[in-house]
Amino acid sequence: MGHGNSNKLYITHAEHSGMFGQHTASTAGFKAKAEAPHPGSRTPFDCCALTFQPFNTPVLARNSDGTGHVYDLINIIPWLKQHDNTNPITKEPLAPSDLITLHYSRKSSGEIHDPISFKPFSEHSHIVAIASTGNVFLAESVKGGRDLVADVKFKKEDVVTLQNPHGLPPASVSAPSNTTTKEQAKVTTAVASSSVTKPSAVSKTSAAVPWNASPYSTGLPGASLTSTSVDPQTQSSQLLWDEEELMFDDFANPGREKGRRKTLDVAVLTSVLSHPSVAVSISSSTVKRHQRHVITS
């Protein structure tokens, strides 16, 4: 194996996943298969779009989106008479005078081919027809804007696409089963949702967080999981600091915060002999916590 050779001695991921078309059961192959045009839009290029049988006298019915369908003259004329000049696929008005006679080039064996490059047509060919002359070519043979068989010029609007497997499915062809089913499902869902009364949303008010809440939890869910002596707990709650601990911590560590505001509070000591007053200088936050502790007690 030389330098730069991409041939591996094993199956690569790209080959196994079907990136190059080897498999269709993988994710990439299934996605490509799902995005392919609908089967109803892939009529064989040598068959009538009405009967799906090989045609003898092909005629073209143009669509408004630049595409067209090929019918056999002996099949489409009775259809138009029976259905009031209606296109069997697009359901648009179609008169017999609107049909364009097509001219296919065939080999001696009967195989249809391109008259310029002599390439045979297949299900993977991009086939177009010239509406002004009725000649059928491959798309690569009409890039010059001139019909080389009839030796006449044509406009861009005269090019009608008969088959383009590499492009999007024609807008004139719909997938009746899938589309109808999806629309019916949407209508059914809308009716069901309108008939069912939705319950009113319950407003959840968050509980107030205590002022002495710690950043730790009680650990009851874990304890109830590992110990059979603890009742099962499914919710965790914050651990609360002891209020006396917080109060004495403030006394022991007043802190060195710049601009800490201190207030002069008066404490009255009641005794049998007299009522002396003592002035105590402590921080206002400590007094407030002590007041909460007294009120709670």
C-alpha cells in the first residue's frame, strides 16, 4: 500500500453506513431513501403516465412549473372525453389541442437514446423535451439554446423537464396518501385539543428561605437510602445553623469590615438595691439577631 492510498484492508465506517450507496438499512441510507421523490412521481420514462404501459404514440402535457407528463395518445384522449378535459395527475384543465407530440430517437433494437450523444436513457437520466419541436434530449445536449436535430433555436421556456431524478419532486405531483393523512391528523388533533378543557395551572409559591440557612443539606435522602432505621425521604432540605452559635460567633469575631456601623445600646440590670444602666457598644446586626433569638424563645 503506497503513500496516500485510500484502499483499506477493512470495511470503513463510510462504506458500512451506506454513504456511497452500499446499504440502505443504516441511518444514512434510510434517510436518503426517505428523502427520495415520492413513488407516484417516478413514472418510467418510456411508459404512459396514465396506464404505466410502454407508449406507442407519446404526447406531452405541460405543467405550470416547467415539468410535463408523457401519455399515450390512445389512452389520454378517451380520458379527456370522459373527465371533461382534466389532467389525470394535476387535475388542471387540459384540452386535446394542448398536447404536444414527442419524437424519441431509438436504436435498431428499440432502445431510446439521446440523438446528439447517443447515450441511452435510463431511470437516472435527466430527460427534457423541446416544446416547440417535440424532440427529446438529455439535459446536457440542450445547453446551447438550439435544437440540433431540427436546427432551430428555442427559448428557455420551451424546455420541459420529463424526468429529473437528481432534483426535487415536481410540485405538480402530490403524494395523496401521506398528505391527506397528515392533514386529517392535524384537523383531528386541533378538534380534540379544543374540546378538552385544560386544567388551570396551580401556582407554586416558593417557601421563604430562613435567615440562618446553611449551604449544606440535611442528607436525609441519602441516610434513608442506606439505613433502614430512617424513614424514606425523597426531598432534601437545607441545614439550619444554630442561632446561639451565630450570635456568639458575632461576639467573638466582630470582624474588620470598613465602615461597620456601631450603635450605642442601653441594657438595664434589675436588682434589689438599684436599677443601674449599662451602655454596651455592639454592632446592630448582632442586636437584631439577639432580638430574633429572644422573640423565638
